[in-house]
Amino acid sequence: MINQNLLSMKMMVLTCLLFISSQLFAQNELSPRQTYPDLFEKVQMARIYPDSKSFADAIPKKSPSEIMKAYNTLKNNQNFNLTAFVNEYFNMPESHHATYQSNISAGIEKHLDTLWTVLKRDPDTASTYQTSLLPLPKPYIVPGGRFREIYYWDSYFTMLGLQKAGKLKTIKDMVDNFAYLINKYGFIPNGNRTYYLTRSQPPFFAAMVQLLTQHNKNVKLADYKDVLEKEYNFWMKGASQLSNGKAINHVVKLADGAILNRYYDAGDQPREESYREDFEAVKSTKQVPSIFLRNVRSAAESGWDFSSRWFADGKSYNQIITTDLLPVDLNTLLYNLETAIATANNEAGNRTKAALFNKKANLRKIAILKYFWNKKQGFFTDYNWKNRSLSNQLTLAAAFPLYFKLATLVQAKAVKEKLQRNFLKTGGLITTLTTTKEQWDSPKAWAPLQYISIAGLRNYGYDKLADTISVRWINLNISVFKGTGKLMEKYNVVETDSKGGGGEYPLQDGFGWTNGVLLKLMKNN
């Protein structure tokens, strides 16, 4: 009996250690705030840089220990100048884009072809002193502007254009970089920065591998079987221990036993790349600060940062409830991941595991159609698992079940009619029907959601509407390019003479996923 009790205690200790290690999966990679305690906070709150991300990406001129020693020695001096100290010990992050001048007269296709070179980064080498960058072993494409690193879900839409440009080697390199990140960290971070190691982004890795295998006969899904399963394990961590009506990490088990997913950042402090903004935002909410900040960070994991989609009242940022919501797009992406893992195991000859993941995918499909189809709205919407109700926020996330061919014919028709009646504007599709200052709301529009909607409609034979959206989006992109010489991160599809704008940082140009989707659409899919 004593031995049995001892064994049970050991198992409990082991379980606790495993749980703790899972929560601290990235603690061996120190973020800027961890590397420069107090200094980091002081710099961000002093508004030394207009963009909080600048100091998070800054390049130290000396070792962190030397910098911190100097800071702790000098900071209490009466004449201490924080700006001068920062300028002495740090360089601003490199801007690759600043020297590039586009040639409007050469045309849009020449511009797109040139941008692949402008936005390409060589394999990373270790810096003399630690920075926030997580080095990657192969070349990759960045979005552009303030986004100097690879971004997870951006990259899928960038790859669509790379494929049309015949740059399959770059696609393979980027897929391999993501596989490297999964193998090293257990998941794909939001971007390859230490301060992103608490969250991922919409899981498009399976779709990337599928794109690669469709155009490269030498690559099979089975080649990436293990990393696909590792990513799946990240999103499903803790599922086996859940009871009905409970949630842990990214997983929620509903009252009927169905298991679905949510966005969930492991951190509950201000985001380092938006530190001052998050610190100030806490003052505006009635939520417990840690809960509010986790909801903010989890919305960043969704890629839709920020949108009325995540707000309890459908309009107020201070009522953000991201972790209470099961997002329809996330769950369709995980359905695709499950089917990809099943196919990979079939290719590898593991019929048992293939059958297991086909079953998981089928159960998720049933749950998606049950919990996300809003009969009253005739549209797919998110589901609030805490109050057991469908969201009435109508967004372009509704197109994801069409893109991954989950919707019934009746549902697809209803979605098509709603898109045509309510979302279609002069320059393409608005993101939501709510107009706010947030960048993932009307009148803003984004390339990835245009593409998901267009391709989803084509899957169900609605080519006429798909063509209309495509033509309007292409024309808007080209019009802004002719006026500015740039392709933008996002666009205003209502006032098409506007460049875009809105959100928590200035409008960015470049821009990886805009370029990729534009070229894909111009080449007629």
C-alpha cells in the first residue's frame, strides 16, 4: 500500500512538473522585458520611440549584463538621461525597406516581382549580442514595414503569390523554417521574436504543406507528418483531462462532450511590442487586468487584432472577451490540420492513426456545423462557450467553412447571399458590418479574407460573385499603387480613394500577403 501511495505521489509530481514545463515552454528564450527588467518598462512608458515595437526589436551594442550594470549604476543619478542612455547602448532595428523606391511606370507585375527581393531575408546568423530575433536556418519573406520578421498566417497568403511567381524553392524554405520552429518550440510562434513565444497564430501550416505538395512532386505530406502532429498537440494540449463545460489552454469541452478550440495566449502581461498601449488600455476596463490582457493577447493570436468580433457589446475594446469565444475560422483550420495528418499517416502506411484522425476530423465537422451555423442570421458566426450562445457579429470568418468545403449547399448559398447583400463594397468585401476605429472592422479590408471568400465561393460554384470581388479588389490594389507606388497592408473598400489606415500603428506598406493574393488573383487562381 505504501509503495502504491508513493507511486501515486511520484506520478502527481511528474504531472505537475510536465504541466509547469508546458506553461514555461519558451522560458529559455528571454524576451526584452525579461532581459532588461525595469529598463524595458521605463523606455516604453517614456515614449522614447513612437512605436513600442522599435525598442522590442532594438539591437544592443553591448551584452545585456553590461547594459544592465550600467543602467542600475546610473539610473538614480539626478542628471540621468534615459534617451541618451538608450541611444548609447542600442541601435534602432534595421529598416530594409527604407531605401527601396518603386517604379510605377514599370507596372504592377514588375513591382511585385521586385518586392520578393526587397522582402526576402537571408538565413539568420546569431547577433554579437542577444536580440529578440529567433534565428531561422533558411531564407524567408517578411510582410514589410515594421514587421521585420516572418509571420505565421501571413506566410500562407504570401506563398500563394510565390507559387504563381515560380518561387517554389522559397516556399519550401519557409515551410522548413516553420517545421524548425515546431521542432524547437513545440509550435509556430506569432512571429520569430522572443516576445511572441507565448502565442501562435491561425494554424495554416497544414495548408502551406498542402500547397507545397500540390506543386512539388518530390514532397509529400508524409514528409511533414511528425511536425503536423506536434503542432496539433500544441493546440490540443490538456484536452484529455477536461470535463464537460470546462476549458484549458486552447481547448474547450462543451456540455455534449464536443471538443473545440479557442485562441489563448499563455501570457497575461502587456504585450512587449505594444507595451505602453496595453498598459494604458488596462485603465479603461472593468475586467481584472490579467484577464483583460490575456483577452487582448489572445486576440493578437487570432490575427484579427483588433475587431468588434471579440467585444462583448460588439463595439467596445474595453469589453474584449476573446477567450470566451470559439472562433469558426480557427476550428475549420484545425479540421484541415486533422485531415492533413490523416492523409500524411495514410501515405506513411499508418492506417490506424489515419483512421483516428479521420474520426477526429469528422467529429469536429459535426461540431462546427452544430455550433457555428447561425440559423437566425443565415451565416456562420462564433460561439460563446461560457454563456452558450451564438455571436451576432457577422464577419468574413464565415467564409472559412466554404474555403475548407465544410458547409452544406444550403449554408453556402445563404453565406453567398449575405456576402453579396451586406459585405460587398466598391473595392471588395468589408471585414465586419460594424464600423469602428479598429483595423479589423468596416470599412477596412484585408487580402487574406478576400482570398478565402473568393476561393470559398468558387468551391460552391458561385464564380460570378467571386469574379466581382476579385476584380474590385485587384482594381483597388492597382489604383492605390498608381497613386502611391505602394501595396498596402490593408485597404478601405468603401472610400476607395483612401489608402487605408486605422488600428494601433501607422499604415504599413510592402506588403507580403497583399502581394501574394494580388498575384494569385491576377493569374486567375
